[in-house]
Amino acid sequence: MRSSPAQLPEDRPAVLLETRNLKMARSAHAYVRGSTSKFYEWLQSAAGHALPAGPPIWICGDCHVGNLGPVASADGKIAIQIRDLDQTVIGNPAHDLIRLGLSLVMAARGSDLPGVTTARMLEQMMEGYDAALDDDLAENDLNDHRPESVRVVMREATSRSWKQLAKERIADARPTIPLGKRFWPLSPDERSAIETLFGTERLRRLATSLRSRDDDAVVEVRDAAYWMKGCSSLGRLRFAVLLAVGDKKGDGSLCLIDVKEAAQAAAPRYGKIKTPRDNAERVVEGARHLSPYLGGRMAAEHLLERSVFVRELLPQDLKLEIDRLTREEAMKAARFLASVVGKAHARQMDPPTRRKWRTEVNRNWSKRLDAPSWLWSSIVGLVASHEAAYLEHCRRYALETGTA
């Protein structure tokens, strides 16, 4: 593996914290994406207690818009699924609905859409979620409601190559990871630990799991770097590892691996249900239930005495961006994304449980708004709470950095 003369930042945690605060100060929508703990603080308050009690299933736990998008399976299929499971727990599925609703509402506010449109978005969201719980609903029925923003990203996902992935993720299609703003050099202990981890048979099998690779191929660490990425996860261990698989020369022999520390989830779980105590095992198990394409490509490991989960990044794995919305796109996005979450929930329930949850989730509908009052009141309260917290975050950031 390459030995770089570049230097580690003098205080890596401080740099990561400053970067995280900057990202969250950029917009109220960005603040919502990075403030999972604030979301659950509100839900644990008296205002957040009047929610329907859903069946104990795996939930995303951080179900904002940016955590959904195209995901590829090991055998080459592509679907819109949940793509970030750091917060996954066995908990109340209503939490995912509220988190998604809050994210959509903040995106609508950032797009200068009127409050009436926000209300109609929640109606469409509930229609999409309810339809996904229908025992007789076919997958094609959901795909018929894809908004144009989703169709565009799916077309992009199906045509992407390794070189495009490399240029996007590491800004270089050559078989090295360029050090700089996003990628930092490893300490000697980190370099040694990564070499040891990827020398195991478990990780070799993970790297050869795609259908185009030989099961007995040799796997070699070509390069690795500390990855300064994300928002809520900044401050935890995260590494990008470039592997060479087999003896082939060319793009097909390379793969980019994401190694990410798994921390304690902020999302509340049902206490009497047994879940993995190891955080990485929890993340992988949740992914297998909620996002089978992604879960089938993940492994739980330990690195430097930390619990980490490991996955290969594929060209087809993309983040769904809907920061700017028209009224029509807002309606379609709300319905479609809620149906994706609904399908992830529904596949874990037997028919009687699905029917019971449909009844429960639809209780307390307003005569004027075609969405349950518990959802509307929760999101109104959360928007007010997050707007105030966002402005306070910006004030502190400006004072600390001297930003005008």
C-alpha cells in the first residue's frame, strides 16, 4: 500500500467538528439531515408521545430524503431503497414516517413552496405509504408513480461505470486515492489494521461476492485513506479502501470499499425485542431487512477495537437529491418515497399485521386534511423546533468562526 509524505491534521476531531457545523449551517434542510438526536429528543418529549404504536420491525431510524436512492444488488439489479442504516433499530415504524415527512417539508420550504403544498405533500405521502401496505399491490404499481427526479437518477444509475464512480468518490480514476481535502493519510496503526482486516477470508469473500468476480480471486489492498465524509457521522472512524481483485488488469479488477464506524443509535428501540448488541451487526441486520440489495453486500467487523461495517461502493449507488422542488414534483416525490419506505416496512409483516398497522396508522384523520392528525401535529411541532435550533446553530457558528 502507498506510503504518502502528506501529514495528518494536527487535530483531526476538531477539523471534523468544524466541517460538520459548517455543513449544518448551510440550510435548514441540511440541519435536519444532520440532527438526528434533536429529532428524537422531540419525539421523547410530551409533545411527541401521541403516536400510533406500530409493530416491532426494523426501521431506518434516520429516514430523511437523502438516505434513499438507487442501490445495486450483488447480482446487478437496481432499485430505490434505503441507503443509510446507521440508525436502524427494531422500533416504531411511525418514526420513519415522521422523519421522512419532516425532511420533505423542509425541502418544500427550501423550494419556496406555499404551506398549502406542504399539507398536500403529507396527504400524498400517506397515500403512498398506505398503498405499499396493501397485500395486493404489485411492485410495478409503485414504479408507475416515480417522479421525474427519481427517473433521472435511475437512468444515471443504470449507465454508470467504475470510472465515473472513481471520479465522483475519489476524484481520480487512477488506482490510487488522492490525498487532500476529503482524503487524509493514515496513521501507522490505521494502515496496519486495514492491511490485517482485508487479509482475512471474510473480507476476501465480500470483495469477490459480485457475480462478475471469481470466488477464489486474490484480493490485495492497493491504497487506503481516512475519509472525511458525511455529516452526522463526522468524527467517527471512516476509511476508503481501494482493492485489486484477481489478476485482471483494468477497471474490472478494482473496487472501492467504505469502512465506517458504527456508533450507538439515537433512535429508540423496543426494549423487549432482542437485537444485536454489537452496533455494526445491528446495522448489517437492519440493512438485510430494510434494504436487501445493500444488506447483501455488507459485513460487520472490528477495526482498532471499534465496531465497523464494511461495504463495497458500486457505480449504481447514488444519493437522491430533491433540494429544489416544483409543486408537481413535490407531490410525486412524497408519494413515491413513502411507498419505498412502506414496502421496506411491509416485507417484515405478515398479512394480518399489515392490515392491523394500516388501520392504526390511518386513525385520527382530519375532516379538512386527508392525513392523520398525529402526523400533521408532529411535523408542525418538529418544524418549529428545528427552525429555532437551526437559527441558534447558525448564531453559534457565526460567533465561533467570525462569519459575517
